[in-house]
Amino acid sequence: MKANRVYELLVRKPPATRRLDPDRIDHIEVLDIASGEVVLFWDTLPSQTRKLARALRADLRRMEAEEFLASWRRYEAG
């Protein structure tokens, strides 16, 4: 089954008041849709967030669920 049917990507950015803060940290999570549990997690700098989210979305569409998790687990920050 395709990964985008099994997992959901969440990108969390701080409130608008903190968006101008150069030291802010964004969060990217990949959730298991069935259980609601986080399976992958990254804290990212604002300059990295869009690029990482784009790569994750592309792989979610193109890979099978097991292949996606195996591929990205080695890059997980947590």
C-alpha cells in the first residue's frame, strides 16, 4: 500500500509572532493514520522545513509504506 495511505505529514510552525525570530524551530511529524502515533519526527530550522517537507511528500506519494519508513527512519532526529 502506498505510504500516503498509511501515513500523514504534519508541519508545525510557531505562531505568527515568533515567525520573525531567527532562532525559531519548526516541527515535522509523520503520523500513522490508523493509530495516530508519531512514527517519525524532526525539529528543523525554518530554512530546512520546506525542503524536508517537500521531499517527504514526494516519497509518501511514490513509495510503499514499509519502504518509506525504512528509508526515512535513518534520518530521524529523535
